[in-house]
Amino acid sequence: MTAPYIIQIIIGFIGLIALAVPFSNNAKIINYKYIAYGVLSQIILAAILLKIPLVVDAFAMLGEGVTILQKATVEGAGFVFGYPPSDSAALFPSLLQTFAFGVLPYIIVMSCISAILWYWGVLPFIVNILSKVCQKLFNIGGPVGLGAAANVFVGQVEAPLLIKPYLSKLSKKEILILMTAGMATVAGSVMVALISILESQFANENLIQHFITASVLSVPAAIMYANIMIPSNEITEFGENKTPKVYKSTMDAITRGTSDGTSIAASVAAILIAVIALVFIVNSFLGFIGSYLGFDISIQIILGYLFAPVAWLMGIPWGEAIVAGELLGLKTTLNEFVAYPALASLEPGILSDKSKLITFYGLCGFANFSSVGILVSGLGAMAPERKEDLIEVSFQALVGATLASCMTGLIVGCLI
């Protein structure tokens, strides 16, 4: 590393933490021990997941499994929707070449497989290990530790279902941890769909390794930021009631996992239709104003300049920070299904390979305004009496989740 880059990294660590302090309920009592634990745990986890040969080899095998999963999904989707892919000159392209029928089915299949692995105990075993680590490091209770860790593999609304009996008892800080972790991670059900979008831009990378690494690292980061924003020592522990089982049998996991995946896929499709249409309308209006004033202006240009300093704090050179900032802004204001295709469509040379990977990690999360609404309504349905508390901490959760993903990008950038 060069001296200027080391200085940039040091400023990045300080800056990404300092950005959270103005959103704290009581900055005077922030426990900086938990900040140190958060950063150190991310560095250690990143080194384990990205540098240890045995782990890298395991991810390589998992990558082969993803390839099989993609082919299997094409088989299933092809039977229901498609016919053999056509050449570029064909009048009517195959349905499988469209986003709706070529990408969204991955969400359905992966949701089904995640449900099966959860019922078989594979995912709970991994989640419990991460949960115990977080409980010890950050002095948090079992319910919120389990709920936060589960976000690595299941969705931001599905994870709290594991601790539904305790939602009404959680403190505001614990609710903030749950919401921040939910938005700082990407569920396993959408990882494969996003991989299919990004493969052309990251041909030499094992994307499943990076997605899982990003989600695992962002859990302690999310807890760290929640500790900054609501510094308190209130802890809710498991009582006599045990965490309820999610599925009753393998067949129940298959049917419910498929149903849940279908709902997620439909929600993604609906949100994209509305969001892309709104962006077009706003850009048309801004374009009219820009043509009158004599310069180009769009949502993308505005977001690029707003988020460029954050991209620089992540370790991206200033010459590339505006492009990366635009993508970060798209993810935060719209969603990752808009930002990742934009990353995938970048022309060669606009971002260096390192900057692309750092940006990839910064985009890995559900931290956007739509997710705030989804979380508040979903958790509010499970614990109606906590609706006001959910709304009160929702903006802090959005900020914390965004910064958590950015901190993950900064740490990974130091190691690659």
C-alpha cells in the first residue's frame, strides 16, 4: 500500500464511524469498546472468509453448486415459461432472456432450497455460531443475536419470525439492531438472482463467496452502528418459551419456501416497475430544467456527487468516486436490483477491478427506502404494540445499514 492510500483508509475508518455519531440519541455515552470490537471482528472474519485456503476452496465448491442451481432453475423456468433461446436476429426472443422470466425464478428456487436447509438444521447451525459470537462481543441478548444473524440467509422480514414471541419485549436499541441487520445484508433467496446479473462484470470472481462474506461481515457492523445510535445496556434474553420452529416437515419447507419466494419475486418485479417509471419521470423533468439552464442533470448525476465522498471513504480513488457514488445512491434511494444492473453495465475502464469489488460490497444490502416500509409493516404486523418504536428508529436503521455495508467495502478493500 502507498502512503496516500494508507492515509485514505485511516480517514475512511474514522469518517464512516463519525458519520453515525450525529444520529446518536446520546453521543456522550457511546461505548467505544463496541466500535473496536465491531471493526476488529469484521477484519478477522474477512481474513478468514477471503484468505484461508480451506475456506476459499469450500467457496469454490459452493460456486460450482450455484452453477448447477442456475442450470436447474433454467430447466424449471424453461418448462413453464420458455422455449429454446433464440439468436439475436430472431423476431421473438425467448422469455428466458427477460428479467421477469430469466432472473426472478432464481429467487423462487433459492427460497425453496433455503427453507429446506433451514428445516434440516444446516442454516440454524451456522446462524447460531454467528449469533453466539455477536452476543459475546457486543453484550446483546439471545433473541436479537439470533434475529440479526439469521439475516445472512433469510429475508429481513423472515428473520424476525424466529423470535416473534420476543418482539414485543425488545428494547428500542434491540429493535434498531434487528432492523439495521436486516437492511445491511442480502438474503440467500436473492443472491443467485443477483449473481446471474453480475456474472459478465465479475467473470473472474466467485460471487457467492463475496455475497456471503458481505452479509456475514455486515452483521457485526450493523450491531456496532446500532450501539452508536442508541447506546444502552438493555438486554432481552430467552425465557421459558423456546424459539418456534419455522417449518413442520421437509414438504412444508418446500411448499412454504416456494410460496415465500414467489411473493418476494412478485414484490421485486412490482417495485422495479414503479421505481424505474418514477426515475424516468423525474429524469424527464430534470432534463427539461437542464436543457433550459444549459447543462445535463439527472437523478444519477445528483446522487453521484452526493455519495462520492462516502465512496472515497470506502477506499475508492476520487477519480472513480462519483461513478461509485452514483451506484451507492441508486441502491439507497431505489434498491439493489437497480444498482447492481447499473454496475454490471459499466463500460470497461470506468472503474478499476478493485473499485468495482469495493462498490459491489457497498451495494450488498437491502438498505433503501422501500425496505424501511417493508420492515415497519412486516414487524408491525408481528408486534402491533411496537409500531411507533419501529417508525421512530427506522431512519437510524437505514443510515446504520448503509454505513455498515460501506464499512464492509472498506475492510474488504484493505485485504484484496
